[in-house]
Amino acid sequence: MEGIKVIPLLLIGRFLAQLIVIHAKVSSIIVFGDSSVDAGNNNYVATILKSNFEPYGRDFNGSHPTGRFCNGRIATDFISEALGIRSIVPAYLDPQYGMVDFVRGVSFASAGTGYDNLTSAVLSVIPLSKELDYFKEYHAKMRDYLGALEAEKVLRDALYVISLGTNDFLENYYTLPTRSTVYSIQEYQDFLQGIAKTFIIDLYSLGARKISLAGLPPMGCLPLERTPNYFPGSNCTHEYNVVAKQFNVKLQQLVTSLNKRIHDIQLVYSDVYKILSDIIKNPRFFGFEDGHVPCCTGGKYEISYLCNRFSSSTCKAANKYVFWDSFHPSEKANLIVADYILKTAVKRIL
């Protein structure tokens, strides 16, 4: 790591958000996961789970929907900018980008996916195994574009970000009978941990060395999960948060194990749960007015796909809210999460 400084990045109302800027030898940022890091791949998939319509993206540069499940940029965009790479990470399936763009960063993420391929089938999105196939395709294109030696150097010096798992529990295990009738919740966590392990080892075999593995958020505190019993001041769904904490411990154990087993891997656990919990519990400390109700609501049932121009209520200033829709943080919350991850995890491997 060559140096660190902090600069003001985003002025929203009276709150000045800051992002740590790290001057390090990072060639690129390569992203895998779900809607937390999907930059628009689902726009090009035959699924209902898209965000390529208003008011999504209304605070993005150009004020247009990009396929990000946010009013603006997502955490990986801010991480990329902090590393001095570029201000956004483009989606691999977006035809307006090519290898000249992807050399500096690319997202293979797909909203609605999970570690478990069965999770991706729920809403017909890209399974994690296919994200890996796309990366292999990208790997080959990089070699053709840059030459074998330069491509290997770029891939070795890149930061790899993995962020998924929430859908495995909320869309799959607790919604469908397929997994819950076969696995106890602890067994299912172990099943997912095994998939995560295999995926990381596969990335390593393809040249990845610097890898950030994000834990689950406090998924019981998402507005979607508060809705069934919602009233002012209602509590989070305790069971879901317990499960998230348990699974995060398993991910941390995996990180420790692989760092010991593979001598030149640099793998870190990024604690999304802690920072989002802190923001939700103390929204005003972080410059928000509300930590429970989303900016964009879809009526009685808080389902993110119903957040559109016909929504019953969409706030005027999204970044006064922790959540943009019933499932996803606002741009400002994403910025704070990115800053926290950089300071507490990513900077250790750069």
C-alpha cells in the first residue's frame, strides 16, 4: 500500500460524506454477487428482476436507470473510485462496454442470485456458476486483448469482490420447501460455505490473489422483512439476523482457513453486518433522517420490483434514507459501507 488519504466526496444536504482514498497498485476491480453489486447485468437476462426503469438511477450521473438497484451508485463503484481506477464498475453484459473498459473493472453480478444455484432459478437470474463461466470467458478475452503475460499481471493485481448470500435464505430457504425440508438451517449454512470455498479456490486457480468476501447484512432489518408486522418503531426479524450472524462466522472461519492453506492468497472478510446495523440503529449519527422506511415504497407490500414511477410514495431526497427501496441501501448508505470496508478490510491486502 503506497498511501492513504481521505477526501470529501459527496455533499448531500448538510451531511458531508467522506471516502477513504487508497493509492495502491490495484489494476482492476472484478465483482461477483447479487443485487448488492449488480451494475446492470440483469438488464440483459430474461427475468422480471430488473431495475432499468425510473426512479432507479435518478441520482446517477445523467439521471437515468442503469440496472443498479439504487438511486445512484453502489458500494463497488465507490470502492473502484477510492482505488483510483474509475468512478463506476461496468456490467459485463452491457453492450456499451468492451474490453477497453473491462480491463479496469467489471461486474459479473446478477440480482437475485446466491451461492446455491437453486436460488438463481427462483427468478431466472444468473447463477454463481455462470458468473464464473463469464469470468473464464473474460479471462480468455483478456489474454487476447493484452497478451498472456500482461493479462496475468492485471488479473493478479486486481481486487476481487464477492457479495451474495442474502437471497439464499430469504428467497430460497425460508420461502421454498426444497432446501428447508432437506437441510436444517445450520446444515444449509455449511452447504453454502462449501460452495463459497470452492468458488474462491476456482478464482485463485484463475489468477485471483486479492479477494474480499462480504458477509451477510442484518437481513432481518431490511424493510421487506419488517413489513409483515410493520408499525412505527417495530423490531427487526430476530431469527433472520441470528442466521446472518451465524453464517458470517462461518465465512470468517473460511477466510482464516484458506489464508492458512493457500500461502499466497490475500483473502479478507468484509463485515457488512456491523456497519449497516450501526447505520440502521443510529441513522442520525450518519446523517440520515430514517433508518427503517425506504425512500421508494410500493404500497402495502414492500417489494423492490414495485418501486417505479407509479409507486405510492417516493421521497424527494433519497439520501436522507438508509434504504432506497425495501431491499437495497441508498447511494449515501452505499458510500458509507464502501468506506468502512476499505478502512477495515480491503486496505489490509493492498
